[in-house]
Amino acid sequence: MSETETTTEVADPKALLAHHLKKLKLPTILAEYAKQARLCAEQGIDHPRYLLRLAEREHIERERKMVARRIRAAKFPAPTRRH
């Protein structure tokens, strides 16, 4: 994108958005933005609430992954099966 070209003039804004979200390490937003945009449009939800939904999902997913990493790092013994 040149300095005079705006983001609205980009030939493929979805590809550019995907690129930026990957660079910013926002995988959940990348995976969810289209679905959430569609749902918010159907429900008449405004842009700030749309962004809030995306940010909440990103936050929840990061928290989930952090807990999973900490559990793995703790190296708890594997549960044994009782019959």
C-alpha cells in the first residue's frame, strides 16, 4: 500500500486485514471477525459492541491457553484409571 493509498482503496481488504491480525498475533479475532460482523449486523449491534465482542473472545481464548500452558508446565502426574 502506497503512502497516498488509503485502506478503503486496497484491492483486497480482507487479505490485508488478515495480514495485520496475524502480525499483531490476534488469531481469535482473525477467526471470528466475519462471523461476529454478520451476527452484529443481523442484531443491529453498533461498532463499539462488535469490537467489544471480538476483544472479549480474544481475551477469553488467551486466558484459556495461558491456563493450559501453566497446567502443562506444572507437570502434574497423569490421572490413573480405577476399575
